[in-house]
Amino acid sequence: MSDSTDATPGPPGGARPSAENDDLERLRRLIIAGDLDRLADIEQRLGDANVRAEEISHILPEALVRAAHRNDRLGVALSGVLDEALDVSIKKHRKRLADVLAPAMGPAIRRAIAEALRAVVDSFNQVLQHSFSSRALRWRVEAWRTGRPFAEVVLSHSLVFRVEQVFLVHRKTGLLLQHVAADHALVQDADLVSGMLTAIQDFVRDSFAVDAGQAVDTMRVGDLAVWVEQGEAAYVAAVIRGTPPTDLRGVLRDALETIHLDLGPAFETFTGDSAPFEDARHALEGCLQVQVQGKARKRPWLAPAIAAGVGALLLLTWTVLEIRAARRWDNYLARLAAEPGIVVVKEDHGIRRASISGLRDADAADPILLLPACTLDPSRVTSRWDPYVSTGASMVLVRARSWLNPPPSVAIEWADGVLSAAGSAPHQWVAEARRIAASMPGVRRFDTARLKDEGVTAVGVARERLGLLVLRFDPGSAELPPREQAAFDSAVAEVQEIAKVASAAGVRARVEVVGHTDDTGSERTNVRLSRARAEWVLAAIEARGVRGLDLALVGAATNEPLRAERNEEDRALNRSVTFRVIIEP
């Protein structure tokens, strides 16, 4: 049995599968060729942003309209984008926005200002009318007698009509939607009043077979009347005192129509909540009108007289204010003139603003801080003070007291460029005062002749005692003999006392140990011997532990004799060591 492989015989020449595939491809193209073209066209349209934007632009307006009518989701979705776009547009094009709004806002602002001025003028005319007449006096007496306010008495005698309250009531439910009232009007429970109005309307319809579209439009009790204007969804009821004109109904009707036009959606969705009708207050407040009687007779002279009186009053007020401001300013200038170190160069004042400029020493008082003392407001005074150094007597004294800060025991005086100090002071202050006074403007010399240096005085007592001590030596010897031990101990004690007192007083003192010889021997030998004697004493003092004091030696030899030598006693005195205390500045 031989190895072999079974195989399925293929088409001759190997061409049959390729032909079948071509046939299937042609068949597929015949069936879906149109769909493929459309798919390619759709793919091209979706891939081209310009084509897609052009197509959306045709259907976007209609889509927005339909979405707006369906619900408010479109408005909610676009509100943030529109707010941001408006904010950016306003910031970038403020001038364009102002140009657009100016034609509409300008007339509205002018009209509002004109109405406000007209109201002020009317009020002023009413005040004048009821103030310069005999009946005004009668009315004041009546107000005092009855305890009623004068304005109320005037209103009761001169009122033609006044709309005191206006109610906006839902027509279907009878609920109160909004209520406004005039100032000082007697207001009852608004909900209760609206309910009673609705009940009266229902009573009239039920009792007298009135058509459903008809209703009571006028009610009167005493000097009060209630006018009712019916609307599609609500009615307005106005409570009026006095006799109103017929055109007031037109005012009520216009207000009701405005409310229906602005709040139509709120009426359609009303379920008992009156909050959406808060915007109706403005229209209702326009119905709160009032009219008073005019003067029975004209006085053509009254207006010019009043104008002249007002002008005179204004002129008098201005004069009084000017005089008071000038007096305060003069007081301020007098105060500055009395202050040393201040020179006013230029000043100007008015009722509201003032200005002043000049020169001020650094140690002088601050002119701005003096304004409140003269009842002047610093925020209304422009001040400019250039620095300078004053050499006036009073300013030099102020500067000296400020710079030197003397203790209470020292008195400072100045005359002809000489600054004098008298009294007693610590040594450190005296030394510092001498240093500062040397560079002080206006001071040529600092006189301390009458000033007692407490530190120098304290050291001076011990200095005098030490200066009286003499340590005697044997001829030719540089060593202190035992018999002088007691004098040496006294010298050491005085040196220690000087060190202690000088340290406490802040005085820098130096003790010089001076060696002497008699006139026998050569000069060279005497100089060497005098230094040796001073060195011995200095070493002995230092061995006792003296601290805080400068010690120095001087070999005077025969140059500083203690006594002229006429005998042996004089020469014995000169063979010695003495002490000299120097207080350094």
C-alpha cells in the first residue's frame, strides 16, 4: 500500500471562483447602487461643517418657535448663554448700547424729573395757599382745639377727592390679589374688605336677577364712595373720599387693562397664590390720586412777593453762613500765627472749601490737628506745608526741649544764640546734651556754667581726698617703706571709691599715679627713679583688684615738685608718689 492524498478536484484552469465573485459584485451593485450613492452623499454632507451649518440654519428658527410653544425648557437652557452673551456685549460695546437706549431713556428721565418738579411746585403752592390767609389761622386753632394734625384739618376743609385705597380682586374666586393705600389712610383688613365686596356683588346678582356679566359699579356711604371697574379676570375697587371726577374711571380702567396685559399668564395659572401679582402695585398706585380746592381769588402780587421773600431769605442765609465761615477761618489763622514755627504764605476760604499753604518747622504743632479745635472739617481744607527750620526764640526753645529732653531739675533758656542750662543733671545727660546742642539750629553756644554735673560732683569728693595723699620714699629707693603702709591703704580705698562712684554715675575717670624725685642726682637718673616709684605703686594697687577704672603712670622726676627745695624736709617731701584724677568727656 503506497502513501497518497485525497483532494477535491477544482475547476479547470482555477478560474471559476473569481467569475462567481464578479457576478455577485455586479448583482449587489445593481440592487443597492442607489443606496450606496445616497449613503456617500449623506456621509459627505455630515463631514462638511459648512453644509451642515447651512441646513441647520433653515430649520433652526422653526425649531425654536415650536420649542418655545411647547414648554419653558428652551428658555431655561438658553438663559445662561444669553446672560453671558449680553454681559460680554455690554462690556465690549458700551457706547453702542448707550446710543441705542438714549432715545428711549432720555424722554423718560426728563418726564420723571418734570413730574417730580411739578409735584414739588404743587406742594409748595398748597403750603403757601394755606399759610398766608385768615382761614389758615382758623384751621390752626381748630387743630389745636381738637388735637388733630394741622395737615388733616387742612385736608378736611380743602379736599375735593382722594383715592384712599385700591383693591385688585380675582373675579372668579373673589380672592384679594393686591392692595395699595394712600399715606395716613385708615386701612382695615384688606382680605375682609375684598370678601365683602365679592359678597355684595353675589347678593345683587342673586337677588335682582342681574345678568352674569353685570355687577355693582358704585357704592356710597357718607363721604366715602366705592367705584368698581370690571375686567376679564379681575376687577378693581377704589375707595374714594369726596366727590371724584368722572375721568377717574378712565384711570381705573387703564390700570386694569395694563394689569391684564402684563400679568395675563399669571391669571391663567392662578391657584390662590397672590405672589405673582406683586408687579401690579405700580399700576394700582397710579390710581391713588388726590385733588384739593384752589384759591377762590387770585393774588397776582403774591408770587412776586413770595419769590422776593425767598430770595431775601436765601441771601440772608448765605450771608450768615459766609460770616460764620469767615469767623472760624480767622480764628484758625490767629491760632496758627500764635504757634511758633508756622508761617502762612497763602490762604483762601469759602463756605464749603478752603485751602492754605506755608512753611512748618518739624518740631512745630501740626496745623491739620488744629482744624477741629476751630470747628473746621479737615476733609474740606486743602493743606500744604513745606518744611523749614525756624530760628525764632520760642521755636529754638521748643526744639531744645524736644531734642534734649531735660530732666525736671534742669531749666533751659535761650538768648542771642546762647542756649543755657541751669540746675543739676546726671553726668550722662550732661554729656549727651553737650553733643546734641553743638549741632542744634539756632544755637551758637551751649552754656553749662550754672549746670551741676551730678556724676562729676560725686567723683569730685573722692578725687579731692585722693589728691591730698602723698606716699614718701627713701632716697634712691623705688620701693615704698613699711612706714607708709597706712597712707597706701588709704590711697587704695580712695581709688576703689572713685571707681565705684564713677561707674554708678556713668563718668569715665582716669587715675594717674605720678612719681617725683628731689633735685639731687642727674636728670636721667631722676626720670628713671620717678617712673620706678610710680610703677611700684601702680602694681600694688592693681594687685588689690581695682576694676572699672583707667590707671596710668607718670614719671615727673623733678618737673612737678610738691615744694621748692630749701632744706632736707622739702627734699623728703618731693621723694614721693602722688595721685591725679582726670574726668574724661
